[in-house]
Amino acid sequence: MEAKPWRERVRQEEELVEQLQLQVSQAAKRRAEALLEGVAELGSVAEVARTLGKSWNAIDKAIRKNGPGGTGPNTTE
């Protein structure tokens, strides 16, 4: 069996990287939506963070970066 030319292998790997990056982006948006549901249910980002065992800053950043509109709601009030 003959190996594929390196250019073809590079092209295939670049396509795979693009697909994976899209999947990561979509998963981050879904996660932010779920986190926002948690904020609505529990009342604050801090409560969601405590429940998940994460830092307040990590939860807030995920919502702001990946939430609806890219900025999300004001989670600091």
C-alpha cells in the first residue's frame, strides 16, 4: 500500500482541524446556554459555580464569551 502524498495528508488534517474547531465552538455555545439556565434556576453565577465546583470567574467568562450575542447577560448583579 502506497502512502498518500504529504500535501494530501496536510490538506486532510487541516479539514479535520476545521471540523473539530467548529464542534468545539458549538459545544461551548451549548454549555453557555446550559450555564445560563443554571443561573436562572439557582439565581446567580456564584451558585452555579459552587454547584459545579468551578470558580465564579470561569463560569462568568464562559457565559460572556459563548452566550447569546457573545456578551451574555449582566451576571454580576
